[in-house]
Amino acid sequence: MKIYCRNIGQYIPFKGGETLHDIALKLAPELPFSPLCARINNKTEDLGFPLFSPKQVEFLDRRSPAGRRVFIMSLCMMLYKAVDNILPGLRLKMEHSVSKGIYCHLFSLETGKIFEPSEKQVAELRNEMERLRDADIPFKRKERLTEDALKLFRSQHLDSKVNLLETTRQLYTTYYLLDGLADSYYGPLAYSTGQIDIFDLIPFKQGLLLLGPDPENPDVAASPITQEKLFNAFTKHLEFNKIIRVSDIGELNRAVENNQTAELINVAEAMHNKLLGEISDEITRRHKESGVSIVLIAGPSSSGKTTSTKRLAIQLMTNLMTPKMISLDDYFVDRHLTPLDESGDYDYESLYALDLERLNSDLSRLLAGEQINLPTYSFEFGRRIEKERPLRLEENDILLIEGIHGLNPDLIPGLPKDKIFKIYVSALTTLSIDDHNWISTTDTRLLRRIVRDHKYRHTSALETIRRWQSVRRGEEKWIFPFQENADATFNSSLIFELGVMKGYAEPLLHEVPHDIEEYSEAYRLLKFLDYFRTIPVDQIPSTSLLREFLGGSSFKY
């Protein structure tokens, strides 16, 4: 028998029963890196995966998106083991990603209250993780009857995992053992702790910040950055989750089982209205005090900027303001003037794909009380088309401008800052899979985009997945560095949305062919959606932000 190794473009003979780790050791002189995991027939697996039949194999390291996920999840299990060894009697909760790391809380198993570790205790945990790394202990993959896994997790007080397994009702469960301690993760882990060599652990807020390799330089640990506004937005929603008693998928599934989804949806939608109302009140206050007349709304792809803008407009009207809306898309330069990206394609996500001179001139004239004629960009013809679109700002008018570059200081550098209000919109997902597995904000947005692209742009899930890394690179360059410039942050995530999205996304993901690289991502997302009980779409109101992606909205787009 032979496997085909994509890394070296050769067939490699094997007898049967060897693991991917065994194969990787044989190929070490020919591989350009030390593998962390591998894609087997376009499914990501750990290096302990045994081979009994011909396969296509591609080894991956921490620089790949799949390899980075494996690294971070393995690092999380090392932290769990360190807490169990050094601070027994505490529960570890991985909350969300922020400041280039993973924010973690510790809770007392006895009282349930937050335990704030001292600097000395954090240092002891870090030292224990370093000891685990140096000991090069294997992560042992196990697949057992779910009934047996439940007994094991109950013995370790992993209640959120118990709740998840009881509501997903799978016959078998995969978990890992690290020096006798069991845990399960959304995806494979590394072969051994010795591969998880670059990390840091520091005190952060009321808990810990777990830092993996820097994405720009994987040979050093990431350094934390200040993201106070983003952190506060996460914190507000985490508190909301506790109030409604839905913090993880197991609790969400219980709500579905108990026919509580209508109430959950109503409360979550009310939370959106409340947050947008607070932002509207602040804009109104600043308009009266300092003459704020322009509101810039920015955020990454599929964050729900358009519906957020329309719902904010309604809130402003209740404050007796008159909102007027324009899009930065109408200020695109003609297609032949658009900058090119690294692949030689048009880079529509570049700031310099916009006619900055015309934009700044128009906004300056509006603030001076003059009338302008708004430009109109034709995506069909790739150029500007002049139409009659007169615009003037009257006394109680507020101009709402939506676009990904709204927080970039180079967008409108010459305009007076006291006349501008900036809003950052993103789907900051606070629902967890379980205590040790958070849900990536990026995954939520990708699923939104897959569904929206299919419905409104007739684009397949394959094409959306294929383009996603390019979109992510644009976000990292043009959006995320400026998110702390916002005057307000709106979290557009909805606690119930992935249960609704499941019914729309699964059929699209099943259409991705198995024989291409993108199937790996489709398969991962399908496994993720399999955790959720389906929530009927007919319970979603027509004004919901989620309707921007599903259809059936009462807003016009």
C-alpha cells in the first residue's frame, strides 16, 4: 500500500498500522518543517492517526490555519492540566479571544465564585506548563462510548461537557488524555506537549491571558495589545448570557428541548435594541453639545453593518433626529485605478480603492452647510455613474456612513473630530461550546457569509471558503488595527443564531466536493454545526439582524 504525500509530491509505501507520526519521522529529511497535524483526504487529523488504506496526506505546521488551531487547543489542554496540578479545586473557563490571546477565568468548584490568581500563582502555572512541554508527554487520543466519556467527565467536574454530550446524543465520543487527565476539544490535538513550545501566560483582568505564537512571527509568543473597548463589549454580553442562563451550546440545546427558544429570541433581540438605543442616545447628546453630524459605521465582513445602520437610524428617529444614509462603496475609484493585491487581483478592501479626495471634499462641504451630489458606483461597469442624488445636512440631520474603513484615521483626516462619531460593529460571539472550547467570532461570520453569498450573490460555499483567507488578510490590515478608535462598539452576535444558521448552512457545506482542499474547512464547519439543535427560522422577527443573511427582512438592502 502507498500514501500520496502532497508536501513532496511522491507516493510513500507503508505496511499498514503505522501512524502519521511514524510516516513524518521517515520523511523528516524531506519535509521543510516539523508537522503538527495533517490533512488526510482533506480532513484534518492528529499525528496519532493510524493508516490502514491508501490516503492522500498533507502535513501541516503551525503557520497554517488548521495547524494554528491544533497548537492553540493543545496549549489549552496544557493549561487545564497545569491548573489541575497546581490549583486543584478550581474550574477553568476559556472565555474568548482578545488582545492576541485567550482570556480565561478560574472559578471555585465549591462556591462557583471567580478566583482571581495572584502573580505568583500565574507564574507557577506557567512554570508547570513549561515543565509539561519539556517532559514531551503524549496527547493520547481515545474514542469511547459516550456513556463512558460522561462518567469520566463527571468525575473531573466538567459539567459543561456533560451537558453538551447529553444534548448532542452521539454514540461515541473522542477525547484526549494528558498524563491521566481527560479533555475533549473541537478538533485534533498535537502528538505531544513537546511540540507546543512557544507560549506565555500572564495575569489579565480578573483572570489569565493565554498567548500562543505570534501570527506574524511564529517563533516568539504573541505580545498582548490594548483592546479595552472590545473587551468591555465581550464582558457585557457574557453577563447577559449568565442572566438568561445560556452560556454554552449544551444550555442552548436544553432551551430548544424545553421550547424556550421564542423567549430567548425575544430577549436577545431586545438586547440589540437596547444597545443601539444607548448608542443613539450618545450620538444625540453629542449632536446637541458639539454638533456631531457624521456617524461612521465600520466592521469586518458579515458583521451585520448594514442592518445595524438601518436599525440605528430608527433609534435616532425616536430621538427626533433625521438620519440620512450613504455607503462608502459609492466612492470607489474606477476599476482600472483600483490597487492590486499580492495575487495581482483588484484589492477592493484597500483604503486606496476609494476616491479619498472626493469623499473628503463632499463631507467638508456638507459640514459647511452646502449641497452636494452623491456619486454612484456601478459594479456592473466598474466605474462611477453620475446621477441626480442631491444631499444637504439640515439642523437635526445625522449622516450615517457604512463601510469597512470607517475607523481608519486616514479616511477623513482633515475633518473636525468633534463632528464625527465612530461605531465598530462585529459579531463578538460569547456562546461557548463548553468550558474549554470557545466559539470563534470568525467562524460565526464565515457561516453568515456562506449563507448570504448563496442567497443573494448565487455564490457556492466552495467559492466563499476559497476567498475567505483573502478577506481575513484584508481585515487584519485595514480593520482590526483601528477597532479601538471607535466611540462605541456594537456586538451584533445573537445567542441563538447558530442554531438557526445550521439548517441553512449544512446543505451548502455538503455540496463542497471531497477532492479539494476547501473540503477540510467545510468538514470542520459541519462537525461544529452538528453540536447544535436546530432552531426554526419562523420565530425570527423580520427586523432581526440575522435576516440580513437569511432573507425575509423588512428592511430593503
